[in-house]
Amino acid sequence: FQDHRLFPHLDALDNVAFAARRRGIARVAARRAAQDALATDEMADLGTRRPDSLSLGQRQRVAIARTLAAGARTVLLDEPLAAVDDDGRTTLRDALRTFDAAYIIWVTHDPADASAAPQRVSAQNGAVRKTSDS
């Protein structure tokens, strides 16, 4: 079972803002980044809900939005869309495709997810690996 490490006492917006706050970003700026990340994922209307009132897929989307808002330079995504419904998958694929990170390692068994991942694909031992060209 995957744990998205969301704080049960914080709403979705504050869960997303948490990582940015830990990186020293001011509260107002962190909340703005969190709002933008939730809006990118088409989840802005869920910002006031706590994790226990979200579906598993919505929790996963909040956890990914937290990564987007934190401005991480290297991201490891292990089956990031596994629990997300089809509509959410499309939105998240688009958001992750444009995510500005130096390195994104995206582990998936879904060919559609693999084709949506950033720029270059390589295969080794039957596994498809997709990496940036730079």
C-alpha cells in the first residue's frame, strides 16, 4: 500500500504548501505556489478538504501537486498515476510533461504513461526508460 505522506490535520492546500515552506519559501508565496499546483492539476476546488475526505487518486494527485509546488530539481515517480482515474491521468500527464525539473525518473508499467513522460526513451532488459536529451 502506498502512503502519500499527507498530513491528516492539514487541508490539501496546506499539504501542498508544506514542502515549499520547508524549503524556506514565505507562507504567502508557498500558498500561492500550492494554489497554482492544485489549479494545474485541476484540483483547486479540493484545497480546503483534508486527506481523509479525498479519494485515493485525489490524495495521489495532492502528493504530486506538492512536488510541483516545491520546485524539486530531481523527482522519482513510482507509478504516479496508478490510483488516478482516467480524467485525472490526462491532466496529470500534461502537468508532469511540463514540470521543470532537471531529472525526472518515471517508473511505470503503463505504455500510455511511458509515452507521456519526458523526451527520450531507452530500453534495457525489457524495461523502457525515458529520459531528457540534456
